[in-house]
Amino acid sequence: MTEVRVRVPTALRDLVAGSQSVVVDSNSSGDKVTVGDVLDALAVVHPALERRVRDEMGRPRVHVNLFVGADNVRDLDGLATAIGPGAELSIIPAVSGG
Amino acid sequence: MDTLVLVGTTKGLFALRSDDGREQFELVGPSFAGEEVYATCIDTRGAGARLFTGSVSNHWGPVLRRSDDLGASWTEDERAALTFPAGSDTSLARIWQLTPGPADQPEVVYAGVEPAALFRSHDGGATFELVRGLWDHPHRPKWQPGGGGLCLHTVLVHPDDPERLLIAISAAGVYLSDDGGESWTASNTGILVPFEPGSPELEFGQCVHKVARDAGDPESLYLQHHGGIYRSDNGGRAWTAMTGIAGMDFGFPVVAHPTRPGTAYLLPLESDEYRCTPDGHCTVWRTVDGGTSWEPLTKGLPQRDAHVTVLRDAFTTDGLDPAGLYFGTRTGEVYGSIDDGDSWQLLADHLPPVVSVRAAPVG
């Protein structure tokens, strides 16, 4: 069991009673805890928040970025990116501007 | 009695409310600022009105919400009321239609979505199930999207037989079920396809924009197609072109008068390339003889430099008699009439682009 803090963007804080972050206990589905595992755990305790991040097929939404520390998981292994104890997962809306 | 008009825009939900017999409306909103609200519903079958919205955020995806206090507060089901089931290999893109079920089954609610699928709730919208009969239809892999996407935008429940359903999809056309959604038959006989060589009659593939049911005869239907206007006298089993509005084949909405037989409204647009009201005239057209003839309604509507677009679900009635009629434009105006369309007034302007309007007496 790995405890991970998930940073919640301002636009979604109403879904977690105004909190800037939530802590979830994640179980590893393999030999390491991954971003996907953290989101699976998030889906149990805060399902409305989790489905803003992933669709019902489990894919991250196109205009949502997930960062482990300072690294965008798109540049790493996506949902398979490992996340260690004490690390933070940040949910960040893409700029998607013009 | 108050009258509520829900105005869904590309930047959130607004509401117009009147407590003085529809003489004046007060605008409130936006709720869900930044979300595209393509589906709204005012369900008046229960003890109090229940509101639904289907919206989508560019970032955070689609959301279904309900309100039992006329929009003062909204709830979103914790477990997502409306999602594609595991194994469907599909995710919900947008909710296009939220329709109350039969009058005597107040817990039944239908939802039409993109990619094209029909969902049904048996618990007042708390949870929805995919209607498998349509999802498994052999035509589905061949359906092609219209300009707005592959959307199921129309759900009509027969008032005398809740097992009889009509749905319409852009650009697949009309499908009928006589067994509560277990099985479906494409029903587009008579509808031409002008955008294909030779304007063939196809079993399916028609770009039907909207269908409305006549108030007096439930077998009579009006249909706005991408390239023509049609009516049916047999519950949608066959369609006949209506030719009463010369040169105005294109448009999105069609609305039937809520109580008067043979009466319906169109808001034609100029060509499928321009898609604005023709010649700068914003005109609603009305038939009172089942579509044989049409009259232009212009009183109170802009007749100079008015190049506006009204989308398929942005024109509605409040169900009263005389009918309140309301439409919103992509340039952010909302017009209303409380005399069956004889005269109109501007109810709101400078809103974001309007994509859905629904109205009903409440309270």
C-alpha cells in the first residue's frame, strides 16, 4: 500500500469539498505502484474526480495532463509511470488555447 | 404559474423565469460556466419539476446533472449516471438529448448521446442503461457522423403506446421500435438524399436534423432534413416531402404546437453552406394545416441584417395554450412568443452561442 497525494486543480475542488489535494492509498497492480493504480484508487474514494481525468475506457482525457512531481507522464510511461512513496500526482488542465 | 426557460449555451446554462404570465422574464446564470450544455430537460411528470442537463467540458468530459429545486442546486450522481458499459469499447462524448418517458411512467427517462446510442433510466435519471437493441443493430458500424458528430438527437415516445419509440440520428436517419427498444427498423422511406449522386432513397444514411410529433394525431410527424422538410401520416413508417416553403430546404429545428392539431413551426436557413437566416430576415414559418401551406411569422423578429443560426434543439415550446415558443441563436439572442408565434420579443441577448432551449410551466 502506497500513500500518494493527488493535487486537485481549482476547477475541480468542488468535487472534494474544496480541498487542494487528497491522499489515496494505492495498491500495486504489478511490481510497482503506477499512476494508473493511483487513479484506480482515486476512482473508489472520489469517482466524480477520477472520471474528469479518465474516460470510461480508462484513457486520460485529451486535455488533461498528469504530472508526477515535475514530469508529465505523457513524456514517461503514461499511466504505467511508476510513482513512489512521498511523490505527488498533479492533475493539470492543458492550456488548450489559441 | 411560473414559466421556466432553460437556455443551454457553449459556455454554460442560463435560465429565464417569468412569474407574471410570461410577460417579463428574468435571466439568471450561468451555471456550469465554460461547459457546453447541449441537452436540457424539464420533466414535469412528478410532484415537482425535475431538471436535467447534459453538458461537456473540453477538459473534463461529459456530465449529467439533476435538480429538484428548479436549478437552485444541482447534483451529479457519484457513480456517473450515464456511461458506456464495460466491454462496449466506447466512451461518452456528448449528451444530445434528455427526454421524459411516458406520462404514466415518471421514473423513465431517455437519453440520446454521441457516439449515437440510446440510454434509458428506470429510476428518474439516477442511473441509465444502454438500450442494447439499438446498440447491437447491424447498421451501426456503417453510420456516418453529420457535421455535429454522430449524434442521437431525437427521442419520441408514442403517447398511446410506450413500447413505440422513434429515434433520429445524424446522419443515419430515423429508426422505429415497436417493442420498447428491443428491436429497431430503419424507417426513412421517401426521404431523399440530395447530397449523394442521383438523390437516391436509402434504407439509412439520411441526415435527419429533427422530428416532432403532431399534437392531435400521434401518427402525424414533421421532419426537418438536411435537404428538405417532410411529414409522415403513419407514425414515421413513410415520409412525404412538404413543399410549402419555396427554396427553403435547409434548417435544423422543427417544433409542433403543444395542443393544436396540424400546427408546427420551422426556422429555415439559407443553404447548407451558409446556414444562416436568408437575406438577413429572421423568420419563423408556421403551418396550421399539417404542412400543406406555411406562413411567415416576422412580427418582433429582426428583418434587417439578421444573419442568425438556430440549431436543432434551440427551438422549443412551453406546452401551454396559447403556446409559448422560444428559440436561441448562435449569436446569443433568445426570442420568445406567447401567442402561438404571432408576435415575438427579444428575451435575452449577448449570451454565448445558444445550443439548446427547453421551457415549461413550473411551480
